[in-house]
Amino acid sequence: VRLAMHRGPLLALACAAVTWHLCVWAASGQPFQLVAPDAEHRRLRVVDENLHALEELSNPNGIAVISILGPYHSGKSFLMNLFMGHSDGFRIGPYVTPTTMGIWAWISPVLVNGRTIIVVDTEGFFGSEASEEYDAKLFSVATLMSTQLLYNTVKTVDQAQIDYLELLARRTQLFALKAKAQTDQPLPEFLEFPPLLWLVRDFIQEIEGGSSPTEWLRDLLLNRKRSSLYSEAAKNMNMTQVIEPQGGVLADLFPYITCHTLFFPNGEKEKIRRLDTVPSDQFTPDFIREFADLRSVLFSNPPTKVNSGGELVSLLRVLVWAANENGMFPQVPSVWEGFIRSQLMDSMKEARALYKRSMEREFAANLPSPENFAAAHNAAKLKAVELFKNFLFNMDQIYNAKISDLNSEITDTYKGFEQRYRNVLQAVCSEERRQLVAWYTDALAAGTGPLPVASASIISLHSALSAEAAERFEERMAPYRETAAYGAQRAELLLGVEGALGTRQNENRKQTELVLTEALERVARCYETASHRLAWQGAGVEGDNSEMAPPDDAAVAEAHNSAVETCFSAFRESASFAQNEPSYRVFEANALEAVAAGHRRLLEVSRHAVEEYCARISRREVADMKRTLNGILLPVEDDFMRHAINNATTEAHKRYDAVLEHYSADDIRECRAAFNDALRAQATYYEDANLRQVKETSQKAVKQAKARCEREAVNLYFTSSLEARVREIFDEELARERLSAALRQRVISFIVATDPDVRELIGRGYSFTGAIATAVSTALAVVAAVACVCGGGKRRGARSY
């Protein structure tokens, strides 16, 4: 201030402003390293342990990042220390080797217009340990994380400096474009170039025409020549005509560019070497004034891009990662031609990659229609061409010469995508068809419910579901209606639906037949159970006292009709759903046959039961008849016995008919005949028993009759009726026993028929009579023969005479 008072009021005002600035910021913290180089000084590394200071920042009004870049030992750290009100914050070295490594930051504790300020110092370019690629990476990271960029040079601005800054800026632009291409999103704000302030240090020249430093820089950018590089590179790439780029590349990349100059801070050599030890009152007045102007420009209304330190840290990490990623950062050529070739290769590569990524996204979600796919191709091609043009920014000659190659490559790539599109479309339509067939199958199963059901209900539901499946396919695949895959898969859908219907119908048919089979078996069991309830099952057997009678024909018929009604009602009820099925008639006929077979068995069992019952009744009545006739003391007169037998037979018939009166004559015809035979056999038995008893009683008379027959045997042999004479002899002898004539004749007939002696006697008589007849016949024959002989001799003698 004292120095300014001797130089004038204006200088005093500027010095006071600088002093205020330094005093206000004198209480700030210390700088810290954000990014450091690796051991080979080729890659960047985020210093994670120092990021907490940034991560704790938060300001809804925004955070401004002011970075400085430029050659090493150009006074960058000294200037940033002045901005923070310190002389020893960022390190300053008096030696030829660079002092600052990587990227350093210093957070201001004072808000400017409510905004947080961070000043960033960077490692200088052209260091002996750093490559051009490393410098470019450092420039890109610092530029893209900043809201205000200071490019610091010394003495003046020449074409080499402009070319180098343009080369760095171009590479940073390519770096940002690649990041944009990777996401294919609108370029984020943090990847945009910040305003550029070109600061020329130790500037002593006079600008012609009274122009400002900014106007002077703009003239340099617009009017500079570089045909020696650009033209030679274009010619070597077979371009017959060379067109110079028009306008300033830097002016097109940065939103706006300004220029400021600073005079020497001090005139003494030793002090300039160690400016960090020089008090501010020993700075030159021009430096103080120009520094005040610079501070006012930078800190009056600093731009921002983030509101929190966390966002800034994330940005820093992304930028460092991308700068280190292989292929993300363009290589630095040693000459302009190599740079153009490299940039052209990168342009082609990135444009192709962008086209492929754009087309790949068409397969990531819903497959577009053929029209939209072609439109997507056109849009992706336009984006790729636009990116290609941006990569070749301000290189229209190269762009115009190589755009046809890009178009050709895109066309070839599109053919592959077309084939892939057809394959994916085929798969999409096929999958939709498969899902719809599965949906139809499930819906048909759910709609019909548990099987079996009437087949007509399946057909009815099929008609609705198949139509809905076709409608769904047409609706979902409508964008692809004109493709071959659509038509083929729609036909496959209908075939699949028909196949699913056939499967469901076969399952229903099998289940229907199972139900009908079970119903048929229930009919047979039901009829058997109902028929077994008939009373003949309990009919008594021989020796049983049960009087339970088997049912008659009417009862059997009633039981049969009732069983048929009951069993067929159950059959029709359980199989009602199938009454219109073709198999129903077959199973119904089988059920009728089963009932008919059961009926036949029922009738057969009934017949046997009736026969057994009749036989039992017959045995009982015969036994009763025996008991009745056994009560007669034999022998008795034949008339009495016959009368007793007739009475017993009549009573047996009465009781027999009374028990069996409800049976038809046909049912018991054979039983009755057998019963009558049994009664007749009993009558005969008792008649014979009476005769035997008579014979036993008349044994003396019988012996006498036999003796007379023996005595009169010879005479008997010559009677005309031997058996009649024997009967007369027996009748004469039995008459003495006072037997009735009828009884005598019955006894005689019984003796003639059964007594062996009488039978032998009669047999001898018949034999003797036969022998006599034979002898007589022979004798007569002899006599006749002799007579014939004698008569013939006489006739011959007569003739001889």
C-alpha cells in the first residue's frame, strides 16, 4: 500500500483490493492431492484417502472448480497460491524439474455469491518424466472436471502453442465423444468444455491497434496458417484438393475464450526464482493491477456444474478410469498426418461401434416392426455419420472423402443385422406361438374342468379359445404381419391348437370310457345285488325245516324290472354327460347285455330253486304218505289197500298243490311229474308189500299149488295154455285161504312174475312144447319125402310099360 501511494490513486486502489483478497482468504486450509501419476508416469491414480474433504462438500448454489493448465515452471502454482491468499500453499520450486505432480485442489472457506470455490493446480506439460499421452490425459481430466479453465503460457502466444492446445482440445473432445458414444445419451453437462481463459505470463509486448488481449487472441486463432501440416496430411491420404479448415477449432470447442496478460511480478532474478518468499508489497504495480483484474473476472460470478462434492468425486473417478481405459483415449501422433490417420481410424471405429450399439438396442427390448427396424437403421446410420463428422471436426475434406467407406461398411453390417432380425423375429413369433398354445392348453383344461365331460362342450370351448388365440397372436404380432415368419408361425399356431385339442379329446375319451366301464360294472353289480335279495336264496335245503318258498315268475319278473330300473337309472345318472357320445350306445348295449345275462342267470337260479323247493315238498309229502300207509297192518284186502293208497295220494296232491299254487303249471310241470312218479312208486311199493305179505301169509297154499304143478307137469306141458293152467291151480289152492278173487288174482300175478320156481316150471313147459313141435314137424317132413319117392317109382314103371 505504501508503494502504491507513491505511484498514484489507481494503483493504490488495486493494491488495496489485492490486500483485501489476501486477508480474507488467509484463513483457508491446505491443498491436497486428488490425482497422482503411477510409478511409470503413464497412468493416473485417484488418491482415495484425500477425497473425504471433497465428499463432505454440499452447496445448493453450486460448486465452482477453477483449474490451471500449462507448461511446467510457468508460474501456475504461484498464481493459484495468490488466489487463495497464501504464498506457500501449492509447492513452488526453484529448480528445472517440475514440482507439482498430478492434480491438486484447495477448497476456499469463503463463499463467492453463495458458491463454493475450489482452485485446482496441475502438473506442468513437457516434463522429462511425462509423455505426451500422459499430458493429454491430465489435460482431459482437469478440463472436463472444471467450470473455468486457465491455460497458462509465458511471454506470448504463437502458432506452436495454439497447435498444441488445439491438439489437446481435440483429444479431449474425442475422449468426451467416446464417453458419450458409450452411453449414447445426450452429452452430460460435466463432459462439456468449460470457458477457457488463456493467461499469458510475463507479457511485455504491446498489442497493435489498441486491441484487448482477448481480441488479439481471437485474431490469432482465426487467421493462423497450418497448411504445412494439414495439407501434407491430406495429400498423403490421396486427396486431390486441399481445403483449409475455416474458423478457429478452439473457438468451436470452448463455449467462449478470453485472454489476460500479467506483467512480471518482480524484476529481480533471485526473487523471481523464489516468489513464494517475496512479500506482496514487492510485486510490481502492473502485476498487482492486472492480477486484480484477473481475480475480478474469475471470481465475480464463477460458473458451476455440481452441487455436492460426492458428484465431483464420482466425476473424477469416471474421468480417471476412462483416461486409463485402453482404447478410450486416442493415441498422440508425432506428426499431424499421423494424428489425422489415427483420428480417421478412431472415427470409423467409433461410428461403426455406435451404429452397432444403436442396432443392438433394437434387440434388447421389444423387437421392432420391419418398418421401424428399417427406420432404426436409418437413424443409427445418421447418428454414426454425425459422430463420424464430429470426430473429423473441421476436417471436411477427409470427411467427404471417407464417408462413402463408412456408408459401405454400415450397409454390410446392416445385412448381418437383417439376417439376425429375421432369426430373432422367427424366434419371437415361435415363442409367442408356443406360449399361446400353452395358454390354450391350460385354458381348455381349466374351462372343461375335471374330465370326463361331454365332447360337445370341449368343441364349443375350443372354438372360442382357438379364435382368441388367433386374435392374440394377430394382435401381439401385428407389427410383423407382412413377414414370412408371421404367416408360418400363425399356421403352426393353428396346428398346435388342433393338436392340443386332439390330446384333450383323447384324454376325455379315455376318461369317458373309464367312467362308462365303471358304470357298466356298477350295473352288473347292482343287478346281481338286487337279484340276490330274492327269497329263493334262503330256501331250505334237504333236512332243513325252513318253509321259505322261492319266488314265482311274477316275483322274478317284478324283481328283474325293479333291478333294471334302479341299475339303469344309476347308469344314466353317472354317465349322463356321455349320452351323446358314440361310445355311450356301445356301453349301454353292453349294459343291457350284462343285465340280460344276469336275468338269464336269475331265471336259471329261480328254476333250480323252484325245482329244489318242489323236490323238498315232494319228499315231505311222500314221507307223509309213507307214514300214513305204514300205519296199515298188512295184509289187507286189495280194495282196502287201494282205497288207502288213493286217499293218501289225494291228500298229498292237495297239500302239494296248496303249497305250489302260486307257481305256473309250466314252472312245476316237471316237478309235478316227478312228484306223481314218486307217489305212484310208493303206491306200487305198498301194493307189492301187501301182496308179499299175502304171499307170506298164504305160503302153505302156495307150496301146495307148486307141488300140484310139479305133479301135473307132463299134463301141463300138453295143455294149450300152460300159464293159465298154473294160475287155475294157484287160484284153487288160495281159495281155501278165504281170499277175495281180486286179491287172489293179484297175488297169483305177483307169484308168476316174481317166484323163480314158478317161472322155471313155466319155462320148462314152453321148452318141452317147442321140442314136441319140432319133432312132429320133422316126422311130417320125412313122411312127405317118402311119399314123394314112392309115387315117382310107379310113374316110371307105368311109362316103362
